[in-house]
Amino acid sequence: MHKIGYTTGVFDLFHIGHLNILRRAKENCGYLIVGISTDELVQSYKNKAPVIPYIERKAIVEAIRYVDKVVPQETLDKIEAHSRLNFDVLFQGDDWKNNSPVFLETEKRFREIGVEIVYFPYTNSTSSTLLTDVLQKI
């Protein structure tokens, strides 16, 4: 089992997929740190604001028993996060696996410093985007 785990997300419109990744991550580490994307970060790469503001998303995730610590994610740079938080495993949805040159470089750098990346299956049946689309039709 890993000592310190780290995972990140927007955690907007919290759903079972979010809970599953947090539960599975905690099953694989003694201490779980969760980075929650700030409103500004989400706006910068998704070109839209989250439905639920950061401070409320943070309160929701902090209330989950699998989570030991919540930190703001102000950049997508996982190497920078590692330098601040010193985790030994990153938990990531498998939709990121082999998905971008930036993440492939992150995988390479983490291998060099002994940080494992554990991929969990993406929950196809539910997503915040799907929930947002449904709500907009109401």
C-alpha cells in the first residue's frame, strides 16, 4: 500500500463517479490528498465556470470519509503539485492515459522520481457534463 496518495478534479455536481475514485484511491493509500480545481483554473481550460463554486465543492469533498486533506488545484501541473505535497502515488481517471503529450511527459517524470500513477476506469454512465446538459434542458 502507498503512504500518501493524490488525486484531483473539479468535483462539480458531485456524483457516484467522484465517490468511486475517492473510495478506490483511499483503498490504495494510507493518507489521501485531494486537489480541487479552483474556479479560475476551470475557467482557464474549460472556458466555463463550474456550476458549484470552489468553496462549496471543497466543503463537499472535505466531508467525505475517504479524504484526509483537500488543497486547491491552481494549475494542472502534477509535477509542481508533487514538489509541494510529496505524494508517492497519483490516482487518475483512465481517460487521461495516453491522452496528451503533457501527461505522457508527467508519466515519464514521475517514473524517474519513483511516483506511481494508478489509473481508475472512467465512469461513463455519469459525468458532471452530462448532468449539466440535463439540467440545462429543464
